[in-house]
Amino acid sequence: MTSLLLGPHPGSAPGDVRGVTEWFGAMQAQDLNSVLWSLGARLPGRTQPEIVAETERRDVVRTWPMRGTVHLVPSADAHWMLELTGVRALAGAARRREFLGLSEADADRAAEILGATLAGGGRMTRSECMAAIGEGGVAVAGQLGYHLLWYASQRGVTAIAPNRGTEQTFVLLDDWAPTRNKPSREEALAILARRYFRSHGPTTVKDFAGWTMLPVTDARAGIAAAGLVAVDVDGIPMWADPEVLDAGPVRGWHALPGFDEYLLGYKDRAMMATPEHLRSIIPGGNGVFQATLVRDGRVMAVWKRTLGKRAVTVTVSPLEPFTAADWVSAERALEPFAAFVGLPLTVKRLE
């Protein structure tokens, strides 16, 4: 929990969006509201508009660096991350194109169209991007459009910028990230390993390889060069940032979004929840994670929020029996989220 920036940190904890994003290396971000609260939960006192304003500074960006899903990453690191880990998703794109009936030439043509249309600092909504691709002669019906947007970003041509209203916008990655870090492959593996283990450790080589989709040999090479410390956790070899090893246990309650690195950052989630609880957190095993209420590092409940004009209503579904004191603590843990969205809190209990 200390590594995840969910407790007092013995060193200098990051104090802005760029710092938190760099601390993690990458933060799961296919759901925008989720990643905004992931940042807000680690930057106490910030509001959602303030967090959004920070993402407009262009020092962080959303793209598909690994596992074929969207993450928030430092803009200056986006190119090398796409080249190191994102390329693995590109390698499997041919099969997806075959399923969609899409040629590689058309996928490349769509990326070229977006590159030309966005040149010179352009910024277009998702629907405007689709229209441009269609007008350029490439079909975007059904699932084709999403795949083409993914492909252009996966190749490092475009990236996802902050929303315009409720709609995604896209920019040229080179425009959004004019400064590019260019580590060697060995340096890049070490950077990724250090950031992952300092933000998630102690944890295993398997978790790191699963998070990045790197081969285990590459994962081990990164760990060897990252200056980490080996630790034994109940007979399981793990790795950690030496700075957090002396941190005591983190007590108390936290209200976390569904796609937070607290759960998404690991293949093995036994330390956070029981198998039965995980079935409630990820109903149907479909990859859609519910928001969680966490006590002393363990999931106690899931929650859903409904934003109204006068209040935010949070429905809490306990996964363990709640005492009266638990309900008081849970509601207190949700107050920072209500302040984050700028609305009074109403809690609905499902007991």
C-alpha cells in the first residue's frame, strides 16, 4: 500500500499528475473517470477539474503501451514504451485484421490519413477522426473504426488527449510529446522494472511480466538492472524498492476506482481479496472491475456512484459483514471522492 501511494511514504512522494504517473510508469486508463480518481486518491485535496487541467499540460498522455489496453504514461516516455512493450500487441494485429476483413494496407492508410489531418497541432474528437478516415476511403463501420484508432496509436502516430466534453480527442503523439526520452533497450527494461516494483512491490517476476507482457527473460533482465531488493514473502521470492521496505503496515480505509493499479497491477490478487470476493469485484470475469472500498489493504466492499445535480449517491455493497463502526469508516473514506467531484455525499447501503 505504501508502494501504491496509498499510505504515508518514507521518501518524497510525488505531488502532481506527472509525478504520480511517472512513479507508476503507467496507470490503467481505459476508463477516464477511473484514472482521474486514481490520480485524485493519491493527490489529496485536488478536485477533478484540477486534475483534468493538469492533464492538459501535455506531460502525460493516454495510449496503448502494453497488454492492448489504454494506460496513462509520461508523454516523454510514450515512444519508447510503445517500441518496447506495445510492439507485442502489434505483432498480433494481423489475426485481428483478418477477423475484421481489414487489409494491412488499409490500416496503414488510416494511420496516414490521421497523421496528415492532425498535422500542425490538430486535435479531433473520435467521431471527427472516424469521419476523416471514412472520407479518405477506408471503411470504419462496426469494429473497424476502433481498431484503426488503436492501430494508429499503437504505431506511435496518434495518442488520446483529454476529452472535449464527453468525447475522446486524438492528437499526434509527436505534437503532444515534443521531448522524447530515448533509453537503450537495456536501460528501458531497467526503468520499467524500477517503476513497476517501486509502485507495486513487493511482488513477483510473474506479476511484472504479466503487467508488461514482456517475456520472462526480459523481465528478469530489467529487474537485475533496476537496483531492487530481493525479499521473501511467505516463501515466495519477490522484489521491492529498498526505500519502502522499512515502511510499517498501512491501516485505514480507502475508496478506490474499479480500474486502479491496486488490483489491475497484479496477476495474483490473493493479498487483496478472496476468490469469492474477486467474483463480485469482476462479475462474470469480463474484465470490468467494480470500484472497491479497502480496509487495511483488503477489499471489504464494492461501490457504484451516481452523479446528480445536487449530490453524488454512492451505493455500497459489502463483501464482508459490516459493523456500525465499519459503516462510519466507509462513509468517511468516501468523503474525499465526493469532494473530488464537488458534490455532497449520499451513501446508500446494500446490506
